[in-house]
Amino acid sequence: MTYTAQQLITRSWFLSGIVARNLQQPTGDQIEDGLQMLNDLLNFKQIETDLIPYWQYITFTATSTQEYYFLPYVAEIETSTFNIGVVRYPMVPTSRSNYFGSSRVDNIYTLPFSWNYERSVGGGTLGMYFIPDQAYPIKLKAKITLTDVNLDTDLTYIFPPLGNNFTSTQLSASFTVSSGVGGALIVNSTQAMSFGEAVQFRAGTMGLPSTLSPNTTYYAVPLSTTTFNVATTLANAQAGTYVAYAAGNGVVVSYSLVISVGVANTLPIGKQIVFSQASGGTLPSGLTEGTVYYANPCGPYTFTVATSLLDAQNGVNLPFVSAGSLNNTVSVLNPNNIPNYTYYTFINNANQGYDTSFLEYLRYALAEYMASEYGVEFNPQSKKILESYKRKLMYMDPPDLTMKKLTVLAADQQPGYNWGDINLGKGWRP
């Protein structure tokens, strides 16, 4: 059953005693204030991780000779392993003092057997030693920070990290033409183009320019967000060889997949993006949820999509096939250009929605916050219920302190790891 943030906020105002149930409704300002306070509570859970009862199983691929990996939205890590083929090996957590303050050789590239995780703004940094010598699959049991919501967010079904809703209908716009440098045709249109965007032209009242043919694919080379040159092939677009000017007008239609978002962006060419599929929805044909793509910007609200950085730079864009459906989202990876930003995927469950018991805890916590903001005493009985919820959440999923059996990796009756036995040539025998 859908449970929106606005429903939770409204019920919290009633519980706080500030708004009388059945007699009043929260005002617009109160709803906006409630949303801000709800997001404040969710953000505080980034620190108070004991009250995040959900564990996620995530994975990413290590990079050869790279020690540090920034993991967005990861609040806490309980276990870490790496794989050699189908065999999974445990890694040992080590304290900050031991990891950063002990004696060691910094340039050994082999099997990573110890790790340290340090929180930072927006996530945290995982360090591994020895430094991985190849692309080992890394698997982590982790807590993911609760994400901000808006009034329409269904709190029972959330994908982290949340991005912008987008549309991908096939775009078209009217155009006129003018002459540019060397007599090249300049198309003037309200539709912004990316480099290499595939287009076709339809005749207007004056007819098509004689240098253009109907039902023929051309390739755009943008001059501004409202003007572009036209090439007969992508190779010509890359070489700067353009169609010559002739008078005419009409309609230009994009045959590349164009993503339109409601928030202005300043994406550089090749910015990494990832798409999330709404519950019950479908992504545009050619896109796969969780796959990293590369943006080729058109204007402040639109961009085309490439499958590699080189393709984005060269204008090799995905074609438009179908628009998809419902409220799918697109997220920009590493918007703040954080070094060693690492995109991970979820092994067992990418949904970060909140179950009904946690939503009830949030309702009481938000009501107490509202009462505090208005200088009103929170109902003592409600406060007792809130404290009870806190205790239950804190001990619902405590840290796993059981011993881990490592003897399967021992040799010569000696406990601990023997990396020579695991992968000959990458370690040593004692």
C-alpha cells in the first residue's frame, strides 16, 4: 500500500497536538516545514546508524593498483570479501590507527586481506591492503543512509540514490535556416542538440532547403543551444564537413534517445549517469537499470546517452526506439567530482523503502520534533512509545560479534591467512 511522505507529515502534525484531528488540516507552510523536518530526521540517521534497521548486500569491482574507494551513501560496513573466480575469501577489518599508523610497504599489489572504512560527507572511503593487483569482485554487507524525500515520495518504495525524473519522448521542433562560415547551413531551432545527434527534417511552408533530403538521417554539430550545423555522416560531423546553405524551413525530428529532466544541469561531455526503473515501469529501449552510461549534453535540460566515454566524446549516441513508462529516474554519478568515486550495485535488494514499523517510528519522532519546534510539550505517553520504538530498533539488528572461522586458509598448523596457498605467486609462506 502506498504511504506518501505527505501522509506521514499530516499524521505527525495530528500526533504532535499542534493541529487538531477532525477539526483542522495542516497549512501549506506546516506541510513544507514538516517535509524539511522529516528530511532532517532522515539525514540525522546518517550518524545515528543504530536506528537504521536495514542491511544491504552490495558489490563493486576493485581497480588494479587502487587502494581507496569512495562509496556514496554507505553509512556502515560489517563484512567485506573478495572473489577469485567462484571462491569468496574474507577480508579482516582493521582499526584506523593500525591501518594508517602501522609500518608497512606501500607499493605491494596483491590480494587485499584487510580493510578500513572511514565516514565522510556523502558516504565514506574504503581502504584495502594489500592494494589489489587486479579487478577482484568486492562484496560488502553495509547499511545505506536513508535518502531525502519529497511530498509525493512513496515511503514504502525508494531506490537509492534518488535522481531526477525524466522523460524520453521523441523530440521535434520547427526550424529556420541561415548561412554560416564557409557557406555552411545553420539550423535555428528551439530544440537544443548534442554533438552527433541523429536528426531528420520535414518540409515547412517554404519547403526544405535544397541541400537537405526528407526521410534522410543527418548528424548535428551544435553551435549554441538554439543553432547547429548539419553533416551527412557522423564521420563528416567529426571532421567538420557540413551541408551547404540553401533557403527553406520546416520541422527537425531527433532520432537519438534524448533524456529530458525538469532541473537545469551543467553536465560535461562524458559525465557518468545511471538509470533507475520505477516500480511497474519500463525504461526506454536500449537502457538497462544500474548500468553506467555517459551523457552527451544538448542544453540545460536535455542530453543524449552513450555507452562509453569515447562514444560520448565522438557523438556515438543511443538511438530512440521507445520512450518507456512511469516515473523512472536518472542519477548523476559523482556530482561533486570526489576522487575514487565508486559505483556499486545491490546483490539482493536495491529497494530502500521503509517498512510499516519504521514508518510508525518516524511518525512519532517527527511529531516530537514538531512539538519541540513550536515550544509545545510532547504528550508523555507518546514519548514513552517513541522511546520504546527506539530501543526496539537499536537492538533489532545489533552488530554480529561471532567468531569467524579462518582455519580453512591456514597451513602448517598455523592460524590465519596463508596467501601463498590461496594464490601462488601473490603472497608467501611463513
